[in-house]
Amino acid sequence: MNETPEEKMKHLDEMTLLLYIERQLDRARGLEVSAHTQECDACGTLLRALERESRLLTRAMLEEDEPLPSRLAQFQERARKSMQWIWGLVFGLAATGVYALYTGYIQPWQTELEKAGFGGSNLLGLLIFQGAMWKGWQSMVTFLEVLAMVTLAGLGAMFFRRRIRRGSALALVFAGFCTVLAVPPGALATEFRKGDSVKVEKDETIKGDTYLTGARVRVDGTVDGDLIVFCQSLDIGGHVTGDVLTFSQSARVTGQVDGNIRGANNNLTITGTIGKNVMVFDETFTLEPGAKIGGSLTSFAEGFGLEGSVGRDVLAFFAHGSIAGKIEGAVRAKGDSLEIGSTAVIEGPVRFEGHKQPEVSSSAKLASPVEFKYFEKKHDYQGSDYYIWRVIWTAAFILFGMVLFLLVPKFARETISAAESYGAPIGLGILVFFGVPIAAIIACFTVVGIPLAIFTAGFWILMVCCAELVVGAVVGNLILGRTTDTWGTIGRMALGFVIVRIVYTPLGHVHVLGILAGLGIWMWGMGAISLALYRRFQPVIAPNAPSAPYTPPMPPNTTVGGPLPA
Amino acid sequence: MNAPGITEPTEVITRARAGDAEAWGELYREYAPAIFRFCRRALPTREDAEDATMEIFMKLKGKLGQYDATRSFSAWLYKVSANHCWDMLRRRRIRQDKETDDVENVPLEHPDPSQLELLIEQRTSEEVRKALDKMSGRARMALVMRYYSDMSYDEIADALGVRRAFVGVVLLRARHELRQALEGNAALAAGGAS
């Protein structure tokens, strides 16, 4: 190859020849390269070598040198079967869980309440379905119904998708959903009042449900509907034809309420007349002499005083209780001490479970002697049931986590990854743990934000449930190392979760340590979920950014490498 | 651009898109070997390739709705596979930091045409496959996309996240890396024989 320097400079570079055989050059340049390679031996040889290299590469790539692994050959069938198994297990366990919940918690309550003379009602029914605590519950029930319908529609769509086209399935779902939404809701007239001092004047009548918020609320007039109050001090001296829902520091009812009274207050004093039932969570509850409750009374209070009359049964949990009024039904009470005064009249049986014998005046008129049961504090963890339930709950949580990991594997991995940075998720977790409930409560006060508050609170509870799973997954990763495989992640989550439970359970019995450990886990996990959500909703700045550092692009017809060898 | 030896089963694809599990199974049986081989060439180990194949088909189930039926199914499938494999390699690269990007900036030596011809003539397909295993992720990925699945420069640029004008450079650098690996294999073989 005795070429002059001028001839050397005319040789084509390897890049140009590669682009030529790859048909990436424009027609004119392609013709030039073609002509040159026919005349120039060196370039012709290089071109042939590159072509042979391309053929060798293609052949090496396409040759079937190894068969499809049996793991892959059976994957389709296995995946189908494994999913069937998972869903079978999920539904089976869910059904078992519902049954266990019913038989373990709801049914005993129901039985106890029935024994206490509540005539077939149960706490859930008492709270929600029977004496309507608040019309808002109806909205909640409707909301739950809609959610349930959407879920059912989703399942229906999944079912139909196997048989009909995606578009038709979606049309079906949307049609169903629209039908549900198209059902007209009942007309609702609502009055909102707020301020430092809110009043319903004596000669004033409000038609419809009324929401009152303020430092001091006074109702001297008539509310023809339900009354919902958030305040520091409440005084109802007028007439409420519906139910009263109250959240206040101090509440006093001197007037008449035709419906129920429900609520949570520091102090609640009733001197007026309540047509139906009362269910309250208070520090101090007092039913003054002359006050009357037409239905039943359910009270959770530290101090409980009953001097008025109750038309039906009384269920009370308290530290110190005293009864000096008239009860036309049964009494079931649980607390530290109970005093039954000389003016007391109780027409049904009285059962008291407490630390001290009740002090019963000899002048008290009782249908039967007080049935007393000494309340023995027994540590839960001394019984085998405790451990069985711990195992069941652990398994249920792992299953819950598994379903979540399978439903949203990418988000689950992002959450675990966020949790592994420790500082940021814990910091954010503290904010979310305390901030979200406060925000939900504030939203409640704005009244129109109640559905938002309910949704937020629900999401917060879901995050609390998932927090321990996230921490479990991080612990699992620390022990077994990280993996990108979904089942591997699930396995690590399960292992870590069991370890967290084993460590956390004994800590839970040491009061302060248990609280701290629980808070730590919740905040860490919730922070990680929040961080992953935050990152998920961040705008993507450069989805196609090259992973390698920027290298200036080379135009197709420029020379690559050094000069041609001599 | 079809998977080697496969005619596109349009009707099965349509049924699979509509959610027919049987059609989905047929698609899997039809395309899994080609996708496994793609992953086997692109990823460092057999286990990785098996995992990737399963993950691609799981992913595909959710993505099938995005497939434009007027275009080649195989081409789309390879694009999804390439993106998945490249994501896997990139994640490892970030974590393990095995590769250095300095290699990208080294100027390429112009090959001696006759020596290159000799090198290519003497090498078998099996040797090329072994050499591929020694190459960096990006170089191997580029060669696989171009010479296994016949992806266009635009598609390669899109998958690797580089500009189209840079694809030729990536491929040329990959060939140089392959030649070095082939020479290394030959030197090892010679050393072993002596």
C-alpha cells in the first residue's frame, strides 16, 4: 500500500463506511462512497470487513443456541394459577376475617347489649343506623354505597373484559356509575352560622338542618331539623325537632330536643327533655333532677351523675358514677365505683362491674338486687388467645401488604426506596402524622369540608396501616439485601414485618417504650409513603435525558479516530 | 421488523387486547422465545434474562392497550423489551458503578482493513456471543437492538436516550469494543493452548 499523503487523506473513515452499509447516508454521499470503494482497495477491503462483521453479528445474535428455559415455558400457566391461588386466599381470608370480627367482637357486644336490655340493638346500629346520630351519616352511608358500587362495577368490568371489548366494558361501568349519580338526592335546606357568639333568638325558627360554630352558641328559638354544633360553650334552651350533634367544651341542654343527642364534650349537663336517645363521650355527664330522656342513655364519662329520668336502658362506663333518678329499663355499668342514692328508682336489673362494691342506699327502689362482678385486670398476653390473634393479625397484614405490592409494585418499590433514606421520611412523617388529622378537623369546622375531612382521615388511617409494612420491607432489605423482583420484595416485607412485630410486641407492654416505638414506626412509614407520593406527582423534567455524561454528537460524515495507517 | 420466523398473528393480538386470556397465552408462546433470546443477548446472565422476559410480559399485559395496531407488533414488543432491559442495566450501573464513562471519550483507532478482515474471518458465532458477555451494557445493548431486533437508528436513539446523530458513534464504539473482546478471547485461547 504505497500511497502518497494526498491519497491517504482521501481514504474514507470507518464511520462513513459503517453509515454507508447501514444505509444511513444520503443518496449523493452514498454514491460517492460507492464509487470510492470500487476504486480504492483499502476502503473496499474495510467495507467488506465491516459487512462481514455485520453478518457475523446478526448470525451470532439470531442463532438459537439455547432452548427456552422450562421456568419460562411454564410461566404463563404458573402465573395464572398463582394468581388464582392468591385471590382465593385473599377472599377466603377476608371472609374469615369478617367472620372472626363478627364472632369475636360484634356478636359478644350485641349479646351483652341485649342482656343489658337494649332489645336487639347493637352498638353499630345504635351509632349509625338507628337513632340517627346525624344526617351526615346518611351522606356517609351513601358515599360508602357509591364506593361499594364502584368497586363492584370495577370487578364487573374486569369480569366482562374477558368476554367483551375494553371500550364496551368501560361503557358499561360508566353507564352504571352515571345511573347511580343520576339518582336525585333528597332536597336539603341547610343553615350555616358562625362567629364569636352565635345565637338563635327566642322567637326565631330555622327550617332545616343547622350548623353552628363559634366560641359561644346559644339556641333559644326553634330549629326544625338537626342541629350540629362545634363550639366552646353551648346552651340549648329552645326547641330542636331533630337530632343534636355536639362537640364542645361545655354543653347545657335546658330546652327540648325531640330527637337524639350525640357528641363529645368536656361537660354535658341536661336539665331539659330529650325525646329519644343520648350517646355521649364526656369528662363529666350530668342528668339533673327534672331532666328526662325518652329513650336509652349510653355514656362514656369519667364522672357520671344521673338524677333525672331515663325512659329505657342505661349503659355507662365511668370512673365514678352516681344514680339518684328514675330508670325505666335496665342498667349495665362498668367503672371504679358506683353509688345508688335513696331517691333512685330502677325498674330493670342492675349489673355493675367494678373495683369496689356499689354503695346502694336502703331506700333505693330497685327491681332486683345489684348484680356485682369484681373487675379483674388481666393482662391480655397471659392467654393463648392473645398469641393466636397476634398471629392472625400478622398474617392478615402480610396478606394485605402482598396484595398492595402486587397491585402497585412500582409505587411499593418507590416507597421502600424513600424509606431507606431515613431522615427525610421521618421528618415528613412527623408532619403528616400530626398535620393531617389537624387539617381534617379544621376541614370539619368549615362544614363544607366534611366529605374532604372524611376522605383525608380515611387515607390517613390507610397510611397508618401500611406504615408497618413499609418499615418491615426496609428491615427485610437490610437482612436479605435489595431486590427488584416483586415476589422477592414481598418476601422481604413479610420477613421484616414479622421481625418488627416480634420486637414491637414486648415493647408494647412497656407503656412509654411501646408508644414511642409505635409512633416511630408510623411516622417513618407514613413519611416514606408521603415522600413517594410527592415524588410521583413531581413534574418530570427530562424523561429522555441520556444516562451517560454529555458527549458532543458527531455528524455522520466526520472522521472518527486518528489518521489512516501508513 | 418481525421476530425471526414469526408472521404477525393479527387476530390473536386483537383478542389479547380485548382481554382474552387464551389469546394472551398464544402470544406468550409465540413471542417468549424471541424475547428471551433478546434479553439473553442484552443482559449479563441467563437468570437476568429469564427474570426480564417474565417482567416484560407482565408489563406488556398492562401496556397492550397502548399498542398501535397499524404498526408492527414485533417492533413494538422489541421496543418495550429494549426499554426494560436498558432500565435494568442502567439501574445496576448506577448502583454498582461498574462502568466508567471515560471509555466514551477515548478516540477510536482506525482499523487496518486486512487485519480486521482476518479477525472477522477467524471468529465463530459462539466466540462473538462470548465476547458480547464481556462488553459494557450500553455497547451490548446497542448491538443487540441493531443486529438482533433490527431496530432503526431513531428507535435505538429513543431507547438509549441519545441523539439520533450519536447512534452511529455508539454502534461503532460497540464494534471496537467487540473486536477488543474477540482479540482478548483469542489471546486467552492461545494462552490456554500453550
